[in-house]
Amino acid sequence: MENDINILLKQIKENHTGNRYIAGIDGLSRSGKTTLVNHLSHYLKKNNIPYVIFHIDDHIVERNKRYNTGEEEWYEYYSLQWDVKWLSHHFFKKLKSAQMLSLPFYDNERDTCEFRDIYLPERCVIIIEGVFLQREEWKNHFDFLVFLECSREKRFLRENAETQKKIEKFKNRYWKAEEHYLHTEFPKENADFLIEG
């Protein structure tokens, strides 16, 4: 992991010449994205590089918009979990220029979204971590994209025992959506940097 982070840091240092540099940490569920981002933020801090981190899962929609919609479960997860178009216009397209972003943050316990204002430094590295970042609507907003490659078996074992019992949900919702992503957007092949998670 340390070697991968050094390569990423070198990439950021060499290319972070403009006002903002947008790096995407993409990968399927439980592939190690958050762990990588935590390590990366530690190194950025140590190297005095200002940064802002966004977790795409903070910006999902309320349950009634993504469950029991009449669509197939995998489609609900892939296409309805986020308001893809809204995020494209009000988040991704504004990252380079906006001083402030107003974004919906999802509260799982209350199943509500609350808007918060996020201020962006004029010069910084913006790290966005999450699944399906290389979807058609979002991928062109990144300066650099990392994909964490990790087998389904290994990722499934990282789920807690209670979650592992819900195998049908994985088969119908998550894994079908992941297959769709892998076979339509080719994230492994199109990423700038591939890491074994």
C-alpha cells in the first residue's frame, strides 16, 4: 500500500500545478477505498498539500427513491441510489471553480437528506471516493482516476457476519450492478492507476 501511495503522491505533486486537482478513488464495495483515502490524507497532510475529501455514499437519496420503485434491484442500486444528474450539475461540474458547494448529506437513521455548505480552498487536491465513479456522467470531471481491484470473494468476507447472511440481496442488487458497471464502463481498463485492494 505504501508504494502505491508514493506513486499517487508523486502523480499529485507533479500535476497539482493549477488551482484544483481532482482525484477519484474508484472501486467496488469493500475493495479498500476508504482505507486508501485515509492513508493518502495522512501523506498529503505530512507534505503540506491542502485537500478536501468527499465520500460519494454521503450523498445518496432517501430509501423510497431507491427501494421498491418497480425497477430491478440492481438498477435501483446503480441508477437510483444517487441523483446522478443532480450531482453531475451541482457537484462535479462546480468542483474546479466554486468557492462553496451546497450538498445533500444523507442521514441513515432518519432517512433524510440535509444540505450543508462545503467551502473549497482555491488551491487544493479534491479526493472523491466511492463506487461507480467512472460512470458516463461523472468520469470526465476527474484529473486522475484510481481503481482498486479486489476479488468478490475477498470483498464479501470483509462484510460482517449478519450482512453475509443476506446473500440474495448481494446476488440481486449489488453484484448485478457491479457486473453492469464492469461491462459497460470498463473501470479497470480506463483508470489511470490500478491498485490491488
